[in-house]
Amino acid sequence: MFIRPAGLKPLALVAALAGCGAGGALRDAAPGAAKVSTGVGFAAVSIQPGATLNARRQMAVRTARLAALRDLAAERHGVALCAADAGATTARTAGLLRGVRTREIDAAGPDSFRVILEMPAPPRRTATGERPCTHARSDR
């Protein structure tokens, strides 16, 4: 008869969850640098309105950028869900984003674009809601 040690189950759970993470998580830009938030957006070229292929490509890049901004806003400010009935659920996010930079725009396949945006993480706040002091006082 094989008896499984009690400690293996939590260890397996920790190992399984170690690779999990959010798509737009906080990350270090470089060792010792400030943290940044990233947002990723995708859009297909073929479903965009436009008379020419180049016009549809431009619209796909704009749509992917809006999706990335929506991702950043949801990460920073949260998402409000509203369910009117079993068949209709809506999601809404609102907030102001400052300091957003475009990190990357590239083709994610033959018919789609990917846009990655980043912005600095907000400063930490203390328990009283004040920002922590980031400079040394000279009167000490």
C-alpha cells in the first residue's frame, strides 16, 4: 500500500500556480528601475472598414491601440460589471491614464496587429493615503 505524504499536495499546487500571471501585470523595466504597467491589444485587419488594404491596416492598428488602452484602464481602475438579465452582461471601465507610451506595434499574424502600451505604476500610498517621501531631508 502506497501512502502519499500530506506535504505533496500543497507543493504540487504551488508548482502548478507558479507559472500563472495576468496579461498586463506590473513588471520591472530594468533592475532597480520603477515598475511599469503594460496593456496589450489585438485587432484583425479583415473586419475593419476601409476602401483599401492600407486603410484597413491603419484602422486595425488604431483598434488594437484602443484595446490596449482599455486593458491598461481596467488594470489601473478596475472593471464594473452589470448583469441586467441572464443574457445581457456589460462591462465598463473609466479612468484617466497619463504617461502612456507605445512600446511595440507589430503584426501578430497575416491578418492581425498587436499593440503593447506601457505606463509607470502609480506611487505607493501610506495607510493614511499620503504618498511616501522619496527624497532625503536636508535638515537632519
